[in-house]
Amino acid sequence: MDIQYNNLYTHFIFTTLHREPIILEPHRERIEKFITGVVKKYNCKLYAIYANPEHVHFLISRSPKISEDYIAGIIEESTTKFINENKLTKFHFSWQTSASAFSVSKKDIDRVCKYILNQKEHHRKVTFTEEYEKFIDYYEKTLHWNK
């Protein structure tokens, strides 16, 4: 069956191996642009992206023909290769072996985009570990609303 319309929005968080802060500011935009190109190549749309030193947030909409796992794998593999080939980090670059993907409703797109684009300011007040624990807590409560 061919789906004519979809609302499949996903907020991804990729973390560097061992949460090492190795994405440096001089290369941040180049990495963001590369990820944007990968997303576009697979007929997805990127709404917002921000590469922090140890993690990257991005929000995309995707075709129902592409799973979150598939697009995450493509982005993980291609960015690892891109960063290492272009020597954008001091040491060998690698992502953690897992990423996070959170579904986003259409009504929350603007709020999530603002959140992603405000990462630099946000992380002056909140560490990545604190942020991630809040995400997990929020989504666990949301998923278990009927308990």
C-alpha cells in the first residue's frame, strides 16, 4: 500500500563514544550540514539540528518507508566516516553503539525546534546527563500513562 500522507517526526539524540566532548566548535556547523545532507538524500526533512561537544540533537520528518533504526544507522555510519576522513576530531571518532529516538507530535514541532536550537544556552545550565535523565523520565511517564 502506498501512504499518501504521514506525520512521522522524530527527535534523535546521538552521543559520542564514552560521551567524550570531541565535536569542536570550529567543526560543528560542517558536521551539522553533513547530517542535513544525509537526511535530505534519504527523502527526509530536517527541521532543526545542533551538535554539542558530546552529543547531537536533530528533528526530522521521514517517509514511512524508512524506519528510525534505518535512518539512524545511515547517519551514524556516514558521519563517522566523514568526520574521520576529514580529521574533524583530534582522535578517532565514533558514536555510541545506540542512539535515542523520540516521536514528536506535529503540534510540538516548533517547541522541539526551539529546544534544539537553544542547546548552547541550555547546556550552560544543565549537563547532558541531567538532560538525558529528564528525557527518559518524561517519556517513561508518557508511555506508562495507563499504569
